[in-house]
Amino acid sequence: MAEAVVRCLRDGRLDGEHAPALAVEGSLQCCPLAAGAMLHIAAALASQVAAGKAQARGLVVVAFDRSPQVYLEFMRRRGLDANALDRCVRILDCYSDPLGWKQKSQNQQHQGNSAKHFSTNKENITVYRSVKDVTKLMSSTTELGGGFEGEGKKYFSVAVDSISSMLRHASVPSISGLLSNLRSHEQVSSIFWMIHSDLHEPKVPRAFECLSTMVACVEPALVDPICGESPGNMSILELNYSKAKFIVRLKRRNGRVKHLYEDLYIEGNDIKFDSAPSVSIEVNQSLVPKVQFNLELSEKERSDRANVVLPFEHQGNGEPIRIYDGRRSLPEAQRDLSLTAPALVDEIKAPKSGTAKGEIHYFRDSDDEQPDSDEDPDDDLDI
Amino acid sequence: MEEYGGGGGDLLSEAMGSAARVVVVEDCVEAPGAFVLHLLLKRALASGGAAAFLALAQPFSYYDRVLRKMGCNLSLHRRNERLHFFELLGFPGGAREGTIADSFVRLYNEIQRLVEANRAGENAGQFTVVIDDASLLEVVALGSVNDVLDFLHYCFALTSEMNCSLVVLIHEDIYADEENMGLLLHLRYIADLVIKAAPLSTGLAADVHGQLSVVNKGTFSEQRAKAQKVWNFHFKGKENGADFFYPGTRH
């Protein structure tokens, strides 16, 4: 979900870890929607930052594909006022003059005027003119990021739009290096970027996926099997420019990958997300590999499992704890009080606490969690 | 393209809408799309704006002749400095110093000066930059797609900074077999509007010369979200322009 993704970016990095990184992948068939998704995530994160709910103090947008005004306009429409934008958003403008051509021409026109400073900053936009120099781009980004005011540690988030444009000027290794360095930079809270998968060989977007902790693919709502311009396909093309699928793969800390799916559509000049829960269940179910042995539990197995007495758990009925020590069956153990001897009490949760010895207090998490469930406990929070 | 006077609304202008900034025209050998360029140039000049035409395919005399039949006097517009014609058949030329990139920089700077001058002048109408065509730009750049893309990016940036639009013609069939479609895909990405001329699947015909599909991606700044984004209709070329009609409506 877009919310889950924005939440991850907002929460930022944990101590001792690298910043979370989101790769947004789009293709030509739904490129306005992919662009919209990127704008949405940037605006949503900026709103969180402005409201003080994010780890970062500010957002730095490294803009290649669009004029900086497009981002600012979109954020304004989403409710960010000028003050918030000034405080929390900085744009490194690699769109207006990426190679310094305009500056060259200005220098030629004003040849004697060496005192003229070429980088003019308009509000929170800094023009950047050497896109081929990745090292300088890194330092400009971190410099902008360090300039946010606020309390606490100086975190900032970074958005790169897009990697595909950067790849025209620099190599894959140098840009991967840039992203890795940003991720591991101590002040970077989170980072996200856009890449257009059909502009490159397949291995290139995959290389960047490896650097990310989340991948969001914007895919066409309908795939057209026959590439043609016949009238039948017009409706598919039309649909694909107004609606798309937003498929997210989140890599969690325990290594599991969570899949989420939403619909993405354009409404007016805004972009909206629509969750489709029925489809997400399908996606989750299809994760169970199709092998010849049964990985699911039958009803009897489920009820047997529910009846298993766990050694450290309080049965909750006021009776002394029964544990199964492996030597006798459980009903015998009930009658044999020696098994609840003090020697074993060390490791049992006593309903009446107060012993000076160490105790283990075990609270079972959730009774009906399926073994492979990736349910995120945050999902039912109503933020 | 702004509203143009005369001629009423035809299918092409209806499909294009009014706010498209970057128009990419794709064609192939069987269905040449240069007539779309001529039409758009004529409309740009007729609506009171100015234009810069980068001609790599033909000399000025050719366009003058063609547009004259369509009722547009290019020589007059050129004399009045409403049309700035760049004859780039010999671009970048051996006499120029520097690399190909430098030649593109010089060309861009000239265009930028024209656009700025137009904006500052009394006649602050729409300025249109027309490139015929991008495939030839790649040829004169000796195959360096990056140089061409850099140049096109700067032209594209002009459209958002000043009241300016860009029309580029590209031959789609040249790139059909390449694994990496390069220039074509990049142009499709940056375009707001893609007009594609293609032959009819049924082959040649006397009354119908081909079909045009217009894809209007619509940007977030437009209020065109509810409007139709994809159009498809037939065309027939004439001496003085072209007719556009839906399939089967031609008598």
C-alpha cells in the first residue's frame, strides 16, 4: 500500500542499520501513473516531515525528469503551505541546466563579468549543472540535506527522479555507489528513486532493486497481448493511461518479503490509491510453493495444535502449572505433585509473583497466527 | 497548440487539445508523417505565434513550396522574423570547431535566444520549435544518442520554462528491430502527445492514405483527466492539407 511504503520511509532508519530504500519502477505504458506515484510518495513524505511525524527533518528531491515547479505545485495542491515547503523541502534541480549549457552561454555573453555567481537559488531550488560528476552530486545532496533546521539529529530523506535520466550521464556502478553511499550516510533517514524499466536492459533495474528494501512496480492495468493500433486496443491504451496496478514488495527485517497490491488511478489532477484486499489474499496464497507434500494444516491438525500444552505458558485456570517433562504423559503428571517441585518452579510462570528468583514470564503473542503469516501488526492502526 | 482560427474543429485539433507542450510525431515509410509537421507549423504561424524550424531533411525551398500550397507563405513569415529557419543539412559542418556536443550547445543557445526574445517582445504569442527530424539528428551526431538526447532535453526544458512548445518528427520503423529502442523510447517518455501515422492494415487505398493515432497522455496540470486520451482515425493527404475522418465515414 502506498501508506505502508510512506510509513516505512517516514520511520526511517533504525540504529545501526542503513536507511530504508524504495525503488519505484514504471514503464512506458503507464508512465503518467508512475510519475504520479512518485509525486504522491514525495508529497506524502513531505507532509509527514512538515507535521513533525517523520524521522527526517526535510526532504531533498534530486529532480532530473521534471521541472522543480511540478513537485512544488503538486505538494501545494496536497496542502503543504509555502512556509512548510520552505522549511522542509529542497530541490536539487538537475532538470533546467544539467550540463551547464545555459551557464556557458551566459558566460560568453557577459565575458568581463567574472564576479557573477552562476548558481542562482530560487526559494528552495538549487540548480545543479554537472550531472556527469556523481561525486559532486553526492556532496551537493548531502549539503542540501544538512541545511534543514530543527531539533534532534539532522536526518533528511532523499528522492531521486529518475535514475534512468542519471544513467544517461553516468555508469551503473557509479550510480549504485551513489545510492549505497546515501543509504549508509549517517544523516540519511530514507531514500527512494524512480527507474523506467523499459529504457534499460533487464539487469539494470534488477541491480537497483538489490540496493532497495522495498520495490514498488507500477504496471499497466491491462496487458495488451497484441501490440497494434486497432480500435479494439484503443480502449486498453486509454485504460492504461488512467489506471494502473501498484505492486509493492517489502523486505522485512526478519527477511520475509511482504507483497501488497493496490490500484492506482488519476482523478482530476491528483493521483489516488485504491486498495483491493481480495486480490492481496490471492497474492499471499500463491506464495505457498506448489510441491508434492502438504504444507497446510488440516482441521484436525489445527485443533490438535491448539490443544498442545506449552511448557512455559500459564493455562489461565488458576491451577498449578503443569509442565510436560517428556518422561510421563500429561494426566499422570497432574497427579504427581513432585513435578511441580520448587526445582522446576524456577522455570515456570507463577500466577502469584513475588519470588526473588529469576522467572520467565511468557505471554503467547497471538493464538491464531498462521505459520507463514506476514500480517503486519501495524496494519490495523488507524493513522 | 493554441486555438487556431478558421477551418473549424477537425479531428486532429480536437484530439490534440490545447495544452500539449511536447508533441512527438512518429511515422514510417508506408505512411509518412511529415504532413502533420507542415500542418502544425501552419497552425502555429496562423495563430499569431512564432516558430523555429530545424530542417535536416529538406531545404527551405521545399517547405516553402509545400506550405504555399497549404496557404501559408513561409518566405513572408521568414522576412517578418516570425519564422526562424535553421537549414541544418550540413550540420554540424566541418568548418566548425569543437565536438558535436559543442555544436548542439551553440544551436540550443540560438534557439533559446529566439524564444527569450519572443517572450520579451510585443508579440508574446506561442513559440513553437519544430524538428524535422530526430532520426536525422542522430545521424548528424554520428550515432551519439546521448548528444541528441541532451539537446532534446534542453529543448524540452524550454517548454516548461517559457511559453513554448516542441514538435519532433521521428521515424518509428528505423528503431523497430533494435533491442534498445533508444531515441524513440526516450521521446515517447518525454512527449505529452504522441501522434503516430501508420498504414492501413488492409494495404494501400485511393481514398484513405493511412491512419493516425493520437495518444494524449495528459499531465497533472491539465484538467483533461476526463477527456478522451486515445484517438484513432483515418487521413487522406491533399495538396492543401489533409482530411481526417473516422473509419467508414468517408463517402
